[in-house]
Amino acid sequence: MTFDNENNALNKRFNESDYYIPLNGTWKFYFVDSYKQLPENITDSVVSLTDWKDIKVPGNWEMQGFGTPIYVNHPYEFVERDPKTRYPKMDAPYLPEETPVGVYRREISIPENWNNREIFLTLDGAKSGVYVYINGKEVGYSEDSKTSAEFNITKYVNEGINSLVIKIYRWSTGSYLEAQDFWRISGIERDVFLWSQPKTSLRDFRVKSTLDDSYLNGIFELETTIRNYSSKVSYAEVNYKLLDSESNVVLTGSKPIGVQSGGESSVSFSALIPDVKTWTSEHPNLYKLLITVTPESAESGEVVPYSVGFRKFEIVPITTGDRTDRLFLVNGQPIKLKGVNIHETNPETGHYVTEELMIKDLTLMKLNNINTVRLSHYPQPRRFYELCSEYGLYVYDEANIESHGLYYGEKSPSRHPEWEQAHMDRTINMFERNKNHPSVAIWSLGNEAGNGINFFHTYKYLKDQERNFMNRPVNYERSLWDLNTDMYVPQYPSAAWLEEIGAKGSDRPVIPSEYSHAMGNSNGNLDIQWEAIYKYPNLQGGYIWDWVDQGMDETDENGNHYWTYGGDYGVDTPSDGNFNNNGLIDPSRVPHPAIAEVKYVHQNFAFEAIDLNAGVFKVINRQYFTNTDNYDFLYDITENGNVIAEGELSVSLLPQQWMQFSIPVEKLESKPGVEYFINFKVVQKEEQSLVPAGHIVAIEQFKLPLTEPKLTYAEKNVFPALNMNNTENIINISSPQVEFEFDKKSGVVTSYRVNNNEYFNDGFGIQPNFWRGPNDNDYGNGAPHRLQIWKQSSKNFNVIDTKVAPEGDNIVVDVTYLLAAGNLYNVKYTIHPSGILKVGVVFHSTDIEEKSIEASEAALTATFSPEASAARKASSTLVVPRIGVRFRLPVTMNNVEYFGKGPYENYVDRASGSKIGKYKTTADDMYVPYTRPQENGHRTDTRWLAFTNGENGLLVVADSTIGFNALRNSVEDFDSEEATHRPYQWNNFSSEEIAARNDENAKNRMPRQTHINDIVPQNFVEVCIDMKQQGVAGYNSWGARPLPEYSIPANKTYSWGFTLVPISVNTDINSMSKMKY
């Protein structure tokens, strides 16, 4: 922005210039469903406003009640697809007759101090086909919706009041290059403003701020372009100053220039800065550049400020050991890019993101060890780049090109010369607008648009521009290993693939542009992907898909809030359902639990055990430009979750260094039922780049090898003897203090009462459970349909054998179920006179042979019947979603304490960022409101857990370790096929397919459109106790399954168990949990 003196340029913000007029606010708006409905005089300078409405600018018009918001992933929402080929039925650049149009109108007044200046109108972003009119005259047109459209309106405006009209077509030819995976919505979605410059002024500049080969000295080159808008030759003085962060002048220079009328001339400067303060994500040091243009004989001119950072980007051969790789270096260091993809999304406005929301995003990124962001799949607003430069994030900037709906073959616009200029224009727009931002580290040609000749041309353009400039790399994911990409930037690689390509080596850096698809409850396997990335030099990081769920904020008829997604608006509109909710954080910027795993794998300090017995470890500083002076290194030792020792480490490390240290553990002794853990954490001392003092930047945990078996529980008190009553349908075990009841017909423990406290709510006691509410990855890989036999096995239980017998003072109830899958599930209940209830469980393999089991003749007959044998054969190759039991406690038992992994939700394939400890929470707080309700709230590696109501409760002690969920909802509430009668989501089907659709065929194949307002807390706490629940997966959400090591094959036998111990407020849980029951 332009200012009239250096003081204002240094101290005022962009929008505080005297030569800036914001046009954000309320405009008049006229909307029609088809351009044919527009009145002929709609753009005239004076029209009747009787039929016009009010609209907020910026903000997409569909989010304000005009037209229908549509979400699709890659198809074009405005042209139907052929049901066989999936290509559009009409060829590009076809546009429908029913293209909606929105017309914006407001008055503008030009200030008196703008006289004899050039006046510009800037639309930072408007979608899609944009026409501008002033005082009834057409000024210009634009259809690149994600870079600024700038119009010189000097000759169109008059003194006093002027009419400004912006007419926008929802779809244009440009829409064929904007098939990104986001809401397809329209209108003015970024800032609109007027600004002005003197007749002789700075039109453009290019600042090269790089480093010499020592990476210590700054190379500064400034090229300015001066424009003369006057009717005669203009002479001026061009001056520059470069100031450091303390406002000291580091460089200065001045040169005269002459510019012909209506012409442009350039003047350049260069200098070397010894010991320059460099810019990196770790230390985003910025200088302030002031460029002043003072016309001859004028007392003052215009001053344009700009932030400058000195950094050097290069890809060079680096030898590590016996291998040489071409690596991406920042200031000489082969950094790891720890990134996310980000879409422009705001749940209130659509695509308009305020500065406050940008800062919130960047703050969360920095707090979670994210150092880079890929702009998917278009440039962001100017302010976003400035904030990344200020706070330190590397920007992977991407041209606004995605023609995914035409796929990658012969129909791809990238292959056709008539589309070359459109590709080139968008690439040039990106480069020219963003070329000077210090944070821009990588250019991208676009996304998922084929790799035809047009992308070779745009690649050449960017390489030519960068050759003697900043030397930034140019990438394109569809290039794969082709020549027109400087890095290999694949999408959705597995850990195994990363390991393979890392070991094999590559001719360029490998940095997945998209990986770890964060749709719903996801991001499994992230830790093993980063094991490979840290292991091999050619693997230099990656960008998680993606940052934030794109749900929109809505309220239902009962006043309940929920997030919308595709298909929630309109009738039979094209839709890809909730596939636009792939974020690590929800639309309001509340992090999902998976972000703990992201923070952990990205953390910049690593701890390794050298000798656990002796307490010898090493710590590694993974940072490339930062020593450890601003960090405290702390540790503690816990005994069954209780801290028994703590201290601070003396750590002094330069970047990329490590040191060995010892922790005093020699006095620790093994005890029955006791586990010792050493926990490390690194805490930032002073605030830096959005990260506050006291923030924990890294954690690690090690279990010490001090173990001793638990002592067998022996009851010291005397309790009344137990009585048993075994009828045709009911087994009842009772005493004056205890009652246990099992219903043979339903297969459920219907009562568990101790000292008049009934623990099971409404007879919903212990029962087999093999099902979970499918997560998004489950739907993507077909699990709800493929594995539905386990849903059937989790209800309508078939009890084929029961046995009741005393065992000393105890009574044992042995129950055998024949599951719908054809295999057996055995649950043995041992009831103590004290009321303690031990539960032992055996899941028998689907490949079980008759000779390998002991059962009654009736049970054997049922088990090896033709029907059961056929079910086992069909189920033998399947995995089980979970093996466990569930029961419901009274709602008053909402308080939860446990000793296991936490404090966040975690799963077997997403648990590295969670550490074993004692945690307190509630069943209410364990609920995670994913945009589409699904499995949530699980905890792994649990030794014990306790439910209390303030007076008494129930302790669950695992034989080994268990997983658990404890929620105010049922499994069925999170299974969209069971929970609601909302419609199924028919995604992007043709009119013929929609007419023939069959909802019954959709059952267990696609999710219903459930939302968080469908989840209403129930009057119970449902507890799921699992031997194991399978992982959430996350390589992608359209086929990837949990890895074998995180799955539960049905053709194996599993034995496990736990014990229920009634407790009161006076119970010593620590002592009771150490016992073997």
C-alpha cells in the first residue's frame, strides 16, 4: 500500500493509509437463478432498488440465503456426468443456461485529496465470472477467483457520488479450472477496496533477498518499475531504505529516473549485508523496506513499505554416509517440512477468512509443531502470506488450477492449446502477486489437472522467473517423476512405500503433497510414516490433508447447532457428502484429538533410551537453526501414575546435535503390580512466534524394566455366602449383599447389585460387543458392508450353553455364545461373596476344529451345524472391528478416572502422542463431536478405570491391558445406519441413477447424513471394554484399511479378562488395582 511519508509507512497498517478506502460492508444485491432473468438496465448508474436485498461483503451469497451451497470433490457441479464414463455429458467450455447471477451495487465517493491521482479498484477474490461497472460503464472482467483483480477506474469516476456495480456469474469458463475439493459457492469472498497513487508512482518491484554461499551474508537486489500516468515526461527520485527490526537503517540508496508519458521505466539497486539476520520458520527475522518515489520539484512523494526476509532456497546434491541425494535446503540446511494443506473456509461466511481467524489457524499450527502450509489449491489472501512471514511458516504456494472433473486423459484442459493462456494467466497472477513474500518457499503449478503440455509451459515460465531471482523450486503433483517438477510430491503414500523409496534413494526430494487423510476419526499410522521420514535424508516431510473441516454453521428447528456438509442444502443437488470434512481441527478451530499425534511426530526434540536399566538416555535437537537456550528440559518418574521423583536436565545443544545423560533410577525396586515410567517434556521459556512461554513443545515416555507379578487378591473380611438359582431362563446368584442375574434368553447380565447399588442401567448389563460406529475410513474401505456379520454378532445373542457351579466361596457362571459369524464366544463370570465380579473371555477362532473345544453335546451340535460352519467359512478371512463387551451404568456414574494412555482419545494406530498416566475426566467430556458422528472417545493400554458418582462407584481392573470407551451414548447412536431415519447420501449420481436408487441397497454401504445435533446425551453411561479395537486407519479414506498389526483377524483365538470391583469414596484404588483377581 502507498503512504505519503515514512512515518506513516512504518507505523500504519495496510488499510490505514489515507489512500485506501475499504468497501467491505453491506451492499445492495439482486439475485436471479438464470442470467436471462436479469433486467436490461441492471448495471445502469441509477436503477430502482425496490427489489434489491441487502448482502454482506465479503461473504458468499449462498451462505446468505441466495442460491444453494453445493459441495463436490472433483466433478463439475454445473454439468451432469455420464453414468458410465463419469465424464461430463457436455464438452468444456459448456455452461448451463440456468447459471445464477448476483449483482452487487453501492455508491462510492472519491475524497478530495485523491484529486490528480490514479484510482484503482481491487477485488481480492470473487467467484466466478466478474464484470465491473462504474456509472453504468463496463470497466473490465475477471475470472481467476483466487488472485486479486485490479481495475484502474480513474477515467470512470466523477467528483461526488459514483455508482459501483459488480455483476458475477456463478459459473464461467474459469470454473473448469476451479474444480477444487471445497464448497462450490459464489460471490465476493475477499476484501474489496479503492486505493490511489500519484501520477508518477511505483508500479511494481522485485526484491531479491537471498544469501551468499556462506549463508551468513545477505545479497540484496531491488528492481523498481516506475509508471508515469501523466500527459508529459516525468522525472523523479527513487529512494530506498532497508531497516532492521530495531528501525536502524541497514542500507539506503537513491537514483534519478525519467519516465515517458504513459510509460514505465526501471531502476535497480544492489548491496551486500554482512552477518545478516536470516529468515527461517524457526527465526522469522524481517527487515522493513521503504521505497520512496518523489517527483521532481515535489516536497514529498509516495512511500511503499514491504517486509523483507533473507533466505536461500536450493536443491543440491548432499552426501550422507555412502549415499548422495539431491535435497531441498533452506539456508544450507536439509530441513524437514512438517506441513498441512489449508482451504479458505469460515463456518459463518463461506470462503471469507478474517485476519483474526488466520491468526488463530497459524497459532494452532505453531503450537503443534507445524512449520509449513500448502495453499490448496489456490493462492490465499495477501494478509495470509504476511502473517506467515511474520510468524514463520514456509508457504507452498499453488496456482488456482484444478480441472479434476475432466480427469487426466485427453479431455484434460492441460493438453489443449486453447487452454494454455488460461493456465499461464493464473500462474503469472500467482507469481507476480506473491513473488516478494519472504514466506513463499515453493511454487506449485496447480493440483489434479493432468500433466499436458500447458503445465510444461507454466513450469518453464516459473523457472525462468526464478533463475536469477530466489531460485525457489517448482512442483506439481501430477508430474510424478516427469521433468516439470523439482520435487517428487506424491499423494497418500504408505509407510511401507516411504520406507522403500527412502532406502532406494531418489533423484530429487520426496515430499508428499497430500498424505494422512484426516477425515473424521483418522490419521492412523502417522508415527511409522515419520519413522521413515526421519530415517532417510531424501524424505523431507509432507503435507497432511488437511487442516480444517469445511462444515458450515447451522441451527436446527430446535435451536441446536450443527455443522453442515455436502447434500445438506437443496434437493437432489450434486454432492460428495461429508468428504469436505478432512481437517485436523473442526470448523470453529477446535482441534480434533489426532492433532496430539501430529504434534508428537513433528516435535523438534527426540529422546532415545541407551540403557533403561541404568537410566541412560540421549536427547536430540532436531531443529536446524535454534539452540536449546530457550527451553527447559524436565523429567519425572511415576509409580503406577503417581509422581515419585522429578528434576530438570542440564541440556545445551546446538542445532542438529545430541547429548547423552543419566537419570537416577538405581534406588527403584520392583514391586508386585507396580509399573515405573520416566516422562520427559521440553518447555519453552519465553514467548516466540505465537508460541507462549510455558508451552510444552515435546514429550516422551519410557517404561522401566522393573516388573513383578501382581499379588493374588485375598479377601480379609467375611461376607454372607452366595446362593444360586438356575431356572430355564434366568441364572440368579445372590446374598443379602450381592445380586447377579443372567438372562439366558437375551444373553445379557441384567443385574449386578452390591450393597443395594445397582450398577447396570435398566437391565443393560455385560454382553458381547464386536461393533463400532463406523468411522469415515470404515465407510471408505467398505467395512460396514464387508464386516456387518460382526454387527449381527453384537445383538440377538444365541446362548447355546450355560454352566453354574461353586468354586470355593465363589460361584462361576460359564456362558457360551454361538455368534452370527459361526464361531464361539465364551464368557466366564466368577462372583465373589464380596461382590467382586471377575470376567474371563475367550473369542474362538473362526477356523476352530471340533476336537479343540470342550463343550456340551448340544453346543457342539449347534456349533458344527451346516449353517454355522458355512458362516465360519465366510467369516474366516475377515477382521473384527473390536472384541469386547459393553454395559450401561447409571448416568450418575459420569466421573471417570483411568490409568492408561491419554489424556486424549487414542487408538492402537494413533497412540504415540498419548502417554500412559492417571487421568480424570467425565463421560460427557470423553465424547468427540466429529462433524459426521462416528466412533470416538477410545482409550488404549488401560490398566484400570473407575466410574464414580461422588459416593460410590465401580473399578475395572484389567488382567493385562484393555481399551475402553465411556460415553453418554450408545454404539448405535454413532452408527448412521442405526441412529436415524435421515436419507442416504447419493453422491454425484446421474439423473438415471437417482431415479433408480434404492435406499435398502445402500444400507451398510454409505453413511446417512447424520450430524452432531443428532447426538443427544442419553440417561446412562455406556461402557465398552475391549481386548482390542482395530485402528482408525488413515492413509486415505477411500479404500485404505487398518494395517494388519492394528487389525483383529477372526481366524485366531483370543483370551482376555477384567474384574469389576465395587468401590466407595474411601476405597484405595491404587492398592485395589495392583491385585490379581
